[in-house]
Amino acid sequence: MAAHRRTPAVRAAAEELPFHDASFDAAMAVLSDHHWTDPIAGLREMARVARRVVVLQWGSEEAGESWLTRDYIPEFHSLRFGATLAQRAAAIGARQEVVPIPWDCADGFLHAYWRRPEAYLDDTKRRGSSVWTRLGPEVEARAVAKLRADLESGAWHERNAELLELEELDLGYRLLVTR
């Protein structure tokens, strides 16, 4: 019987990683650096401790207007997400790659259900995105009620019919990748 090795857990802040330079082959962050105290410092720390960094993040400047934010949660635009994607990429010398979101994406981040609006009526699915908590219960309840009414009346489908033909959509998600 092989002995089980335990990998130690390390509690640290992204902005101050307790590792030597180039300790890892790669480091990755997925839709999380906007929750860090200082995203740029955290990304620089990732680049310091890893030979390659891959970050999946969303950028408002790349996204344009989605039906979700345009029609149901316009308050979204008042939320702060820190540095732009261009600033984040420049801080670590990363290139940006477009990540189109497939129509059947099941990951649960904010725009995952862009072609399946009824998913946003499900409390469990909405909990996959921190945006709803940041917007608050009143905004969330109002948005869900309006979406429910628009789905029942057919108004959502009238406004967004062209989306139902698409297989994927660029909603502003990007990979930041260093060499």
C-alpha cells in the first residue's frame, strides 16, 4: 500500500505570496482577482512566483452591453472591478485572448446563461456569481421579477431573438497569459 502524501495548505493573500521567485511552473486565477485588495499587486506576485500565469477575467471595456445588464441590472455599471484588463495584462506582461462563451455554458458566472435567460430565475444558479450579492437583495428581486414577467409575456424573446441563433458570444471574458 502506497503511503499518502499530504500537500500542505498555505494561507496567504494574493498580494504577498510566501514563496520564492519562480517556485511554480504555473499559477492561475479564475474570475477572482477583482475580489483581491489590490489586483495589480496580486497579479505581480503570481508572476513573481510562477514561470507562467493564466488569468480568466471579465472586462467591462471589452464587453459592450449585454441584455442582462442593459434591461435588468443597470446598477451593475456602478460596481467597481478595479483595474482594466489592459492594465492587468500590462502589469504582468500578458497577452489577452478572447474567450467566447458557448450558449450551453454551465459554469455559473454572471453571463454564463446569456442564451438561457430562465436560468437567472433560479436562486442556486444566481449564487454562482458574486455580482448578485454586491448589487443587493432589492436590486436582485426587482431584476428577477422583471425578467420573469418579460419571459412570460414574450418581451425578452422579442428583444433578443438574434441571440437564440448564436452558438457562442464574446461577452468580454479574456485569458491573460504570460510566457
